[in-house]
Amino acid sequence: MGILRYSGKLPRVLRLACSSHAMPIVPTSVLGAYRRFHSSPVCSGVRSQVLKDVGEGIMEIQIIQWYVEEGAHVEEWKPLCQYQSDKAVDDITSRYEGVIKKLHFQADDTVPTGKALCDIEVDDAKYPDDNPPPPAPVEEPAKPIPAEPQVETTTVNTTTDTAIQAESSPPQRSKYATLAPPAVRGLLKQFNIDILDITGTGKDGRVMKEDVLKFAATRDSAAAETPAATTITTETRPAPTLDAKQTENPVPLAPIQSQMFKTMSRSLTIPHFLFADELSVGRVSDLRKRLASDGNNPQKLTFLPFVLKAVSLALEQYPQLNARVDASDPNKPKLVMRGVHNIGVAMDTPQGLIVPNVKNVQARSIVDIAAEIARLSALGKAGKLTPADLTGGTITVSNIGNIGGTYVSPVIVPTEVAILGIGRSRQVPVFDEAGQVTKGELVNFSWSADHRVIDGATMARMAGVVRQFIETPELMLLNLR
């Protein structure tokens, strides 16, 4: 006998039919063991991708470009955007797999750590709600807008008005038109062009290199065709007066300048002392010329790789100059010894002063050091140095001589205890061993050391070992492994 279950009140016709067939009607509460089959949608939620601490005391970044857009699907650990910090350019990857719901920042925006970069709709079952998005602001109900009185217009007038509006209104731009790679942004700065003035021909209206060059050529040609207007403007400009008041225009620091401001402020809390000496670099110059003339050595060797190798060899005798100060407990400061020589090289780049470091100099040859310096220099000029290239330095060498200046007083990096500044080489008359005046090539080496842990005698002995290796480069061969 079948059983008919129904949880509500049966219609009269159905009750009569059931009673005529002698079928018992059992309430649903009695058959609690029977389960109802039903379907439900997959639970989904929104997670915020928060900018975490990127290390080295960096508190904010600047977004260069987004790789995703709202409504796009992103996979876990795939790049979300490219950013520029105070020290490097790198990508931020997605912590979640899902659909981009909202981008909280646009290109060129500055984002402090702890802020949400974007919101991603994810599967709740896959990701716990460890980072819920902030509650949405309560919007006031929109007030009804009174209907405007209808104005009768003829078909001819409507068509004319539409044509005039189309001619006067600027072309509609894509919201991704400002997403430009660093190379394009470099051209924009070079030609002093606002990216919003250019109509991009790339995907989604993005501005390409060719668009910038074409816009600059058109602008410059237009300016060259109207010299008279420029002359009139110059002549009518009011002449400056002696009683003119001073004007000030605040300009925010660039990211790298901001980091340099903070780093140097901390550096000047360290008691510095300076030790300077003049070194004869004639033998190194002669060795470089002989190697350059040898067809088996196509790589150009500068003076800097020899200096880095000499410093590394001297650090083996004076390892305390490769250490760092741990003052986390002011009552018990420590000197943390470090066995690997990661020598930083100060570089002048379009973004500002940066200090990447050559890793494991003690295990590299001079040719290998030169190749690594060339690699770091190329990445620095392109703005593509990674945090790995910029972190972990143990001592720094700053060669200001390739720009100009004979003497320099370098400032110690807070995580190090010494820095070497190199001046420009110069030809001067010197006395040889026989007492005759000859032509010599001298360079000033200026050392700054942390006087809390390094005394003057130790610094002078360390500088003496470096001088010995530079003035007699053959000695370096005896110490190479």
C-alpha cells in the first residue's frame, strides 16, 4: 500500500479521493526520517586583496599598471598589478581565485600598506573569511527628480543639435587608457605630455609608444609653424619687478626620494667618522688596457670590479666591517657578524639613487663581478630591479668619480657599519722610486664607519689592505680561490 505525504491541508477533492481508495494520509512530522531533496546555489563571498608589508621598511607603493579589470576572472598566484616601491619595480600576485569585483586604486595612485587593492568574489568553501571587505556606505534614497517640461522640436533641429554635440564633445576614452608600461611613461615625462591628452590605439584604448611619439611630433610641428604668436606672447609678458613677492610651489617627493629621506634621517643618528686616503691606480689602469686589447676578453672591465674584489679580500681579514649593529635592546647592543660579502653599489638612475648589491663577492671572479654590475645597472636604468637585488647588502661602495668630484663624505646605510666613497681619478706629477718626477694617476678613497663599534685604527688597517690590493693588483691573483 502506498503512503501519501502532505504537510499542508489537503483540498476537499483530494481528501475524498484518498478516502475512497483507502490510502492513509500521514503527516510530515511523523515521517521525520524521510528527507526532502532540494538544490541550493554555491555560497560565494567577496575577499579584499590587502597590500601587505613588502619589507625593508617600505610603507607605501605606487601602482604602475593593472593586469586585470573589473569583471575579469583571475587565478590564484597570477599577477594582479605592477607596482613601484621606494626601491624597485615588481608584481603583486592574487591570493585568491575568482572574479574581480572592484579596483580600489588606479594607475599612478599611491597605496599605503594595509589598504585593500581590490575586491575578488571567491568560493566561500575554498577560502575562509579572513579578510572581509569594509562595509559599504549607506546611500540615502535618491530624491525624485521633477519631470522637465517637454519641448517640441522638429526633426531637422534635433539632427542639427546632435551633429553639433558630436563635433564639440571629445572622443570617449576607455577607462584603461591610462594603463601604460614604464617605457611609455618614460616618454611621457621626457616630452612633458599628459597621457589623457593622447588617444591610445592599443587594446582597450591603451596608449602605446607610437601614440606618444606621434603626438609629440604633431605638437612640436604646430609650435614651429607659429613663431609669431610666441614672440608676441613673450613681448607682452610683464617684466619682473624688484618688489616681487616670493612664490612657493610644494612638490611631493617621488617614491625613491621619499625612501632616501627616511633612510638618511636614520643614518644621521649613527656617529660617523671619516678616513680618507689617496691611492695610485696606474697599475690597474694598465691592466685594464691590456685586457681590453686582448681579443679573448671582449667584456669591458671598469675600475669598479677591481675595487669590489679588493674590498672583499680585505673583509676576510677584518670581518667586523661586514657586520651590522643590533640595538633592539639598548642595554645590550650586539654586533651581528655576517660571513657573505654582499657589496652594495650606488647607482644613479632616472628614478633616483638606488643601491643594489652584488651577492657573494667573495666567491666571484673579477670578470663575474663586472658582469653582475652590468646586469644591475641595466635593470636600474629600466626601473626593473627586484627586491632581491636591493636587499641583503653588508657594505657599500659609492663611485661618485664617474659623475664628478674628487672628494666625498659618504653616509652609512643603517644596516651596515662602513661605506666607501670613490672620487674621480686625476693625472698628477709624482716621484718614482728613483726620485724622478713622473706622471701618476691618483684616486681619493673616503671611508665612513660607525664609530660606536669601529675604531679608527681598525678602519685605517682595513683601508691599508684595500690600498695594497689596488696599487698591486697582482696580489689579488694570489688570493683568488
